[in-house]
Amino acid sequence: MRRNTGSHRSRAVVLAAVAALGAGLLSGCADDGDDGSAGSSGGGDSKGKTVVTVGTYGVMGFKQAGLYDEYTKLHPDIKIEENVIDPASNYYPQLLTHLGSGSGLADIQAVEVGNINEVTTTQADKFVDLSKADGVKKENFLDWKWAQATAKDGKTIGLGTDVGPMAICYRKDLFQQAGLPADRDAVSELWAGDWQKYLDAGKDYAKKAPGGAAFLDSAGGLFNAAVSGSSEVYYDKSGKPIYKDGPAVKKAWKLATDASASKLSAKLQEFTKPWQQALANGKFATVSCPAWMLGQIKEYAGDKYKGKWDVAAAPQPANWGGSFLSVPQAAKNKDEAVKLATWLTAPEQQAKLFEKQASFPSAQAAYSLPQVADAKLPYFNNAPIGKIFSQAAKDSPTQILGPKDAVIKQNFTDVGLLQVEQQGKSADEGWKAAIKTNDNALDQ
């Protein structure tokens, strides 16, 4: 599932938490089985069978959701072998090396959203055009998701697996204690249409903040959520980097640093041990919450806070994260790989993956299926997450991606904002540090 924080976001850890969410909380779930480490599916000896290999970074959930087993039952002449690269940060450099040599490639290769632009602009000729595959329907996918993996010549080199539509997860009990509305519709109205209203609600919360709990977890998380709702962020339509003066980046930076200066932030770095411990100890009231974040909260906040967390709409529609399946031209079993990638990303399979692994579909045709449309999470006060995230996904803009999107994003959060939050640097000093680091990264 794709969930790029700019540094692969400790993908294995994130996905383990998401798997636990799907297994324990979504209605109709089955046992997820093993931990999804590298291995094969289909059972028995591969003698006489065509072996289709799948290369992934972290657990994408196909195996855990039983999709490989289902496919090999439908196609008994096929055996599926999955190779998971861990740590995930090693995956993309290895993929580029294998593409360069034309060897060592899996029949299907996953590509994360932070890298998809570089692949479509510099490596598209090395991948199959999946828009021409039997059974693939462009209209089944979100328009902006399809566009992310489509090259300028119209060739689509990846089929979307999942997306990260945005919401706000909040502690209902802490809102009540602070005198704020706690009903999810009323909470959504507090900040509807404007991230500044979200900070205004935080300032009201801070007046009666219970138990020393901060309003939000991290300036970095807020920054990522805010920029993810704009079409032009780090690059413009011509492909020119605009991270130094782009309005979306500047607005999100001011929002994040204002939150920190106003003492609304717990000043944590997301996905680290201190952040996980703060979740367990109830040290903040809200989190910018793409769909995959639900698993993190449930995993680390634990049973103590079951029913106290809820999910409201984000101030603006946005998407943070996502992945694709692609088929290299050099794939050993290219035709069978295309068939498998097409089947795995079809709406029906994406709905099953969501039901069992909480991986939110990139196929909008899945949103009307009962596994998605009727999905509720008891841990989050029975929040209707299928409806909340479907609406956010459909309303999200088509974001222009550049070859170094992931690196640029990481430097704003893990260099600039971390200096502001944890080293006492001013907003201006943090900004200059992020810009300098990004300039150096793009010069390499």
C-alpha cells in the first residue's frame, strides 16, 4: 500500500499496523495468516507451472488478503512468488539498477507514488503499457490516480493499488473535556474548507486542554496533509521545481510553523518510537489522518482508547500516499504478469484488500461495493470510513509530481520542521535549512 512520507515512512511498520486494523476491525474479515515476508503462494511444487514473480517494498497485503491463493485456484497452472525488499528504502535504488541492466527484475514490480513520476518520465519505455491490457478500464480508477502513472505519450505504466485520502482522526473524549463539539459531523464543520480553521479550533482546544494533551502530534504531519491538497506543490506543470516559492508549500509551511509556535503541537516526529509512545499515553488529540494512518493509531494507542478515537473530514480533500503495479518489458513471464496485475488491481480485488487489510482502493468503481461503502470501524466509534475516505478520494485534485517529490517532502519535514520543533530553530532558519538541503539533493 502506498504511503509515502518521503522516506518510505518505515513502510513495513506502517503496513503491519494497517494489516492488524483490517484483520481486527473491518466487518467480515478473515484471519490474515502469516506476516507477509518473502515467499510463494499457490502451494505445492512449481514443476509444470508458470511462476510469476512479484517484487514489492514492504507488505502490500495481496498475500495476507488471500488474493494470491484465490488467483492460483482460478489459474492452477500459475504459481506466484513474492519478493519483499526490506528495508523498503533499498527497493527503489535496486529497481533502477535492474532496469538499467535489463536483468534481475520481477515479472511485476511495485512502484511507490513518490517515485512514479521519475519512472514515467525516464523509464517508461522499459514498462508495458497497461492501458492496453485486456480487462483494464480507465474509468474504473480515480482520474488523478490514473494520471500519475501515465507518461506524456499516453502510455500508462502502472495500475493503482491504493491511495491515502485524507481525514482528521481525533480524540472524542478530549474534545468533550475541552468544550469542543465531539460529534464527527460537527467536528468536520469546525474546520470545513480551511486548514486555518483547524488551527483556530486548536487554539480553542488549548484553552481547556485536558491532561496536558497537545492538539496535534506533529508539524510535519500537518505540513504533509496541507500540501497534499494542492495540484502544484514541488513542481509546476512544465516540470520546473517550485519548492522555493510555490504558494502551496509556503502556505503549508506557515501553517505548520504557526501550529508549533502556538504550542498546539506535541513536537513529535511521526512513526518514531516517541510518537508511538505518545499515542499509547494519550498525549495529543488530533492526527492528520490518511486512510492508512488508522492502523497506526489502533496499533499504538491500543485497547485503552478503543471508541475514544473518531474520524472527521479533513479541512480540504487531499491524498497522501499510494502505490502502483507495473510490468517490465524484460519480465520473464510478461503476458501472465499483465493478467495478474490486471486482476489484482480490479475493483473487486481492491474491495477485498480493503476489507481484509484496510488498504484503501484507488479503483473508484470499488467504492459502491459493500466491502467499502458499508465499512465502519468499531475502534473509531463506528466511523463510516468507507464513505468518509471515498468522498475525500473522489474530491482530491490531480497532483503534479516530479522526479524528486519524495526527497523534497522528506527534507521539509525531517530537516526543516524537525529543526523548528525539536532544536528550537526559528521558522526562517528551518526554512533555509530545508531549501539548502533540497537544492543540494537536486544538484546530485
